[in-house]
Amino acid sequence: MLQKLRMVRNQQTLWRLVLVVFAVALLGAYIYSRKSGFEHSGLSEVESKRSSLKNVEADSASSAFQSKFNTGEAKANAESEKKKCFRVTFTQEMLGKICAPNPNPAICRIATIAHLDRSEFKTARLRHPTGYITMMVHPSWDLISQAIISNNVWESEQTNFIRSALELLPGAGLLDVGSQLGAYSLHAAQMGRQVVAIDAFYQNSIRLFASATANGFQDRVRVYWNALALKSNGTMNMFLPSTCNVGGGAPQIKGSTTISDSIDVRTTLLDDIVIGDGCFSGVKDLVMKVDIEGSEWLIKEIGAGIFKRFKVSVVMMEWIVLSTSPKAPEIVQFFSSHSLFPYGLDGSRLRQLNSKESSKWPYDVFWATNEFVAEKLRHKV
């Protein structure tokens, strides 16, 4: 999603450049005409006056255009500064009250949203094999919300794979890192599985909590509003793309032209949530989904304990950003050390990938154990 948003920003920059070039061309034409007028000694007095008048008009037009351009640029920048994606906004204090008391102050497990204004929550239906799940989404300008409202599905091929993986692993839980609105989490919960969903943007997390409550899943879905980082108990500020697509939200970059959000999110380690907060009671096997906008490499740094505590048989990971990252070989080595090997997904079939050609891998990569792949082939699912 961020790639699409960057394309939009590049187009906007190109249009601004075209306007600047046009202004410079007008100014150049004016300077040339004045120079030609002075050098032409054969001009009559009338012609000279006409020439002077044209020069004044050109000068005036150029100045007016430049003034209009500068005003437009300033206005656009001001609008970008003031633009808010959501009509309903929350304060830091209000959002602090959604977190359950915890001995670890870095962790925010959502316990209530009763005091929040939910008038901007939109209701959608997420289709599963035997019916529908009620799902709270964003206004229709959000790409994920728009797809779910229109089609009742999100990433159907991938969610079908995760459902089939859970079916092959009785009792396995789902760890959804970068859960967004929680399509994968809700599918797993509908199957009766324990779910831990983590997202850094509160507008996603509070809607997922509302979805879990609406479907009676709150006893098996834990929703955490946290950003994962190398340092725990810090804070991070998020930004949204100028299109307001919530799925493209990421940590704020200084000097960014995107829309800043004034709310701080607490940073923590993945192990501190999953292990430290006592998640997945009685669960031995895990399926993971990891989509954190290019920071997927953090898993090996702050989530290694999970792979020791649980048997992780499948990890679905967004790879598009990591494909060109120098950290890619380290990630391949980390998963290999836990007997997880890379596959692409063709329909419902897993296709093994060359570990030495990670730059050519598809958008999403599925890490799986040989045991899981053999079981999948045996059941022909």
C-alpha cells in the first residue's frame, strides 16, 4: 500500500515542478523581449511605447502568476498541515483509559472502549465458509474498509490459507502482528481459536475490539494497541498517507509530507506481550501473520522467545519491502534455524522458493515447516 501512496505523492510533486517550469518560462520570455527592445535602435517612438507596454503587461502577468502559484503552494501546505482523516478525534487521556491495568506500563491491552465516540465506526460483513462475521471498519476512503464493505472479503486467497492452516493444526492459536482491522484475527476467532492481535494505530485497534465484542469473541481475542520496537516503554508517533488510507500507516518520519497524528503509542517487545502478558494459555502451536510495513525484521530481534515457547508451524509475512533489504539474509537464516522454509502461494498450493533469491520472492511469503507442508499435501488442502 505504501508503494501506491508513494506513486501518488510523486505525481503531485511532478505537477508542482511543471508549474514552476511554466513560471520560469514566462519570466524568461519577458526578459528576452525587454532585451530585444533595447537593442532595436530602429524602433519608432510609437513602436517603442507599444513594446514597453507589452513588457509591462508581461511583467505583470508573470508576477501575478508567480504570486498565484506561491499562494496556491502555501495553501496546499496549510491544508496538508490541517487535514484530518477522521471527523471524530480522541485525546491522549481518553485513549489511555482503554488500556487494562498492567504491571508492565509499556503494554496496552484494550479492556474497554465504552467511553469513546463510535459514531464513525462503519459496520461491514466479513464472509466465512458458513456465514458472515460482523466487522467494524473505517469510512469508505480507507482501501481495506472499501474492499470489505463492497465484497465482504479481504485478501481471500491468503485468509483461506490461514484458515486451512489452522484446520490442519488443531488447537493452534493465531498471532496477528500488524492486525489492522483484524480480518485474519476474526476468521481465526470464528473458528474458536485463541487470537492475539497487535496494531500500532488506535483507530484500527478500537474497531477490532468492537468487532470481537459484537461477535461474542472477546473471551478468545486479545487486542493490543502497541508499536513494536527495539526499546520497550518508549513512545512513537504515527502518520497516515495523504490519501488517508489507514493500511499505509507507519511510524512518523521527520520532515514527512504525510498527515501526522498527535497521539503517542507505547512501544514494547513482542516477547513482552506474548510471553510476558501470559497469552495463549494452554496453546502449544502457533500460526503467525506479520505485516508491519517493512519492519517485519523486528520479529527475530524482539520475538525470538516465541519460537522457543511455542511450536510455530506457519508464518505469513509481507515481503515486498524486505526483498531489497540488507536484513533479508538474516531473516532467512533466523527462520531456517527454526525449521521454517519459504514458500509462495499459488491458489491454495504452496510453491517452494529459492532461499538464495529472496529479492525475487512474491509480495507475501509463507514460512512453513516440512511437517506442515507434508500434512497439507496429505490432506490435499
